[in-house]
Amino acid sequence: AQSVTQLDSHVSVSEGTPVLLRCNYSSSYSPSLFWYVQHPNKGLQLLLKYTSAATLVKGINGFEAEFKKSETSFHLTKPSAHMSDAAEYFCVVSDWGYGNKLVFGAGTILRVKS
Amino acid sequence: GAVVSQHPSRVICKSGTSVKIECRSLDFQATTMFWYRQFPKQSLMLMATSNEGSKATYEQGVEKDKFLINHASLTLSTLTVTSAHPEDSSFYICSARDPLADSYEQYFGPGTRLTVT
């Protein structure tokens, strides 16, 4: 089975400091991995995706993530947090071996302090 | 990018009534759509996969007679919550896959908040 573990339920950073949201996955095949962001009462927006190309993936709004197969990790980073980054972030895994279904992590709420 | 809409965005209904939620792909034809449920402060859980012209595939534990899914066209899927009860109150989100795009990516609707009183 495939699964996703987001290691932190809440992360708090100061504006202008780096962001690190951690994600580990489990999959028996070759997974695709995604990060989605959800602002309060809004739908999900895709930040970035990894689909077996370059292991360092750049997304929107300055976010990036690195796929590390040996560590089964796909951590999300951003060099400098902005107030508008405050939201909930979901790490998601999908695998052709499981019908390309998306499996969501529990989510990490990012708080940005001024 | 691909756009998916949902209607209504919010609905309040009385216990025992049925509620229909629509999910539309606005600028692409979606052969496959998905329905998720999100409880407060929790992650999204896949309820069912909807394929145009065929019966939906429900995830384990989801009552297919309670959550009726119809995918009658390539741009529209509906979820009907039948005989709704307060425990059905939740945030329902649909997504759609564009068969001409990346096979893994799903485009999400903005969600429908259902409150059953």
C-alpha cells in the first residue's frame, strides 16, 4: 500500500525566514509526489509535482521540493516565508500500481509570524 | 490551467433530506472524476472514483446507496447525499483528471460545505 507521513502537524516561522515542511512516503512502485496548499475555506492548489524527471522540483510562489528515494522523502522548502504563505499544506503520493489514486498526508498548518 | 467548479459552495439541509452537489470541468473533458471528503482539521479521504458512462467505484467503508454518484457526461459528475444526517456534515471536494494532460495530476474544485441540521 502507499502512504504519506507529514512529520509536523504545525510549523511556525517568522516572516522572511526559511520554511521546511517534511514529508515521507511509502510506495511499492515508482510514485509521483505532489504538494498542495489549501487556504481557509478554499480549494486545493497544486504547488509542485514530481513525476520521475528531475529530483529537485520548483513550484509556484518560490517553493521547491527534492525527491530523495533513498530517504523516501519529499520535503517542501522555501527560502523566505511570506505572510501569504500561511495555510495548510498537503503532501500527496500517487502510483500507477494503485490506479493513480491520490493518497493525502494529514496536512501541516504553516503559521507565519510578522 | 484546467478549471473545476462545484455547486453549491455551501448548503444547509434538514436531516432526512437529500442534497445534490455538482462538479464540472470547465475547459476540458474529464473521463474520470473523484469525490473526496474532508472532516474538520483532517485530511482528504477519497470516497469514490467516477468514470463517465459507467458505475462509480467506491472506497472501502463508503456506502454507495447513501452517496450516489452519477457521471453522465464528460464535464459533469454529481454526488447526491441521500437521507442526510448530521454526521454527513463535511466538506466535499471533487477533482477531475484531464486525459490529455499528465496522467497523475488531478484538478480540484473549490469544495462544498454541507451542514445537516
